[in-house]
Amino acid sequence: MSSIADNLGSVTRRIQKATLQAGRDAGSVSLLAVSKTRSAEELREAATAGQLAFGENYLQEALDKMSELSDLADIEWHFIGPIQSNKTRQIAAAFSWVHSVDRLKVARRLSEQRETGLPPLNICLQVNINNEQSKSGCRPEELPELVSEISQLPGLTLRGLMAIPDPDQSETGLRQSFRMLANALKELKRDFPEAGPLDTLSMGMSGDLETAIAEGSTCVRIGTAVFGERSRKS
């Protein structure tokens, strides 16, 4: 069985190869290790191997791991799951990034609840790129109004967009979905030059990272390829 360090090496090589094949600059795509349901010990093993950015979906689970790993000061915590309004205070206090903001109410709460002694909270707007009923995310046509409003909130830095395309699409459909998100970000950068860096496209997972990178992803969210298959409870 491969170790987490071995897996990280394999994923890093995949990212580097895909970046080169896309004609992009080396190092222009970052790896976010999706660590939901993984133990603090597994995260520590990954951190020892050099992986310091972790994405968590469940708030209490994440807070428990943060406590267990509090000696690892360089870890960067990203919240990537759906956000309930009653959880925003803890998210604003504990995380450096939030990839799953999809409505103004949540953004306002994160802004108001971000402690003044902390740097601004980096956020991405989650887009329901294929209009799936079962998925969170704003509609693409809602982006301009959201960006206009959110860019004015103190305590937040608007970094870009995130999406989880329909995995049942064809390769062509998946590529088109990634391209739609990339084009949406380009339009926002053109139309809202003062909105924030708008430098992040959070898209691509273990099975489709090469396609995502070819279409402009700057951050791939990888779980299984880093940590292995999750054990199934009997």
C-alpha cells in the first residue's frame, strides 16, 4: 500500500505534467488536499511530507483536527463545504480560505464575524455551473451582482470562483464546464477590476485534474489520490 507521501509525490507529478502540457508556468497550480473524514494522524503524515493546505467540509470535524494539530503552525485551513448561517462565526474565526460562498447573506456574516486582528478571509464564490438541483452554488448569471456587493465587504478578499461540475458528463461536457467557469472569471476581472485579486479558479479533483488544469484551474482539490480510498463502514 502506498504511503501518503508517495501519493503526494504522484499527484504532484501529475499536476506538473498537466501544467507543462497546458503551456502554463510551473508552480501556477496549487494542491489542496481534501481531508474530510481523514484522521489528524493522516493530516500530520501529509504535512510531514510537505503538504500544508487542507480542505475540510465539516466544521466540527475540522475544529477537532485543528486542535490536535495546533503545533503545526504552518497549516492553511480551507473550508470547502456547504455553509450554514449559524456556523459562519466559527468558520470566520478558524479558516484562512472559504471556497463555498454562494450567497450574499453568508458573505456578510463572514465579513462581520471575521476578527479584526486576523488578515482578511480569502473567499471564492461557488458556482453551480451545470444548474444541478442537488448542488450548492449560485447561478452563473448571479455572479456580477454578487461580486459587486461582496467586493465592498470589509474583512474579506475575493479571490475567485469554485465549481464542482456534474461528474456524469462526457469528457467534452466536463471540459466545457471548466471553460465556462474560466470565462466567467475573465469577465469578472474585466468588469470589476477593483473587486479583488480574482486570481483563483478552484476546480478539478482526483479524476479530472488534468482537464481542469488544461482549462485554467489554479487550485485542484484532491482527496482520494492523496489519502487513498475511504474505508467503508460495515
